[in-house]
Amino acid sequence: MPMNAFDVDANLKKYTYAVYILQALSFLVLFTAVIGLIINYIKDDDVAGCWLQSHFHWQKNTFWFGLLWVVLGTLTTPILIGYVVLGLVSIWLIYRIAKGWVYLVDGKELYRDN
């Protein structure tokens, strides 16, 4: 029996929630963010053209830019600036996860992909 558009959206919304949860858990267990990223890439084609596509894009950007700044912060800790970078990236990551999660609960896109 084929699923209707609402069922598909509801199913994909569960994956989107799961990725936000995995990203949030990465503050305690680092590899959960990688699991979330894998889910993003596996389900990427399924959200194409759907309002959830902006969330997947947001989640992938959060992971990749977060990783970049965590690496740069870690590399610069010997000159002390790294601690500032790591503190700021932590705040930025919390903001990104919270904003995405709130928009998802409200059923809103984060922005339009062009």
C-alpha cells in the first residue's frame, strides 16, 4: 500500500528529529554527529524538493563547519586562542541545533535552497 505525501513527510520528519538529537548528543558522545551526517546523506534524495531539504542542508553545514572550527580551535590551543575558538564554536553549535529544532517543531523551512 503506497504512502501518501503526509505519511512520507511524517516519516522524513522523524529522521530530521533524529539528526538534531544525534547532533545534540555529540556534546557527550562525539561519534553521534557522524551518525547524523550519514543519515543526512542517505536520506538526501528523499527530501529533495520537500520543506525538510532546508533542514538537511542546515544539519550538514552545522556538522562540516563545526568540524572545521573544532579542528582549528584544537590546533590553536597551544597559543591559547584555541580555547576562545572552542568556546565560541560550542555556543554556535548549540544555537544551530536549537534554531533548527525549533523551526522543525514549528513546521517551518530554515531558508529556501536555490
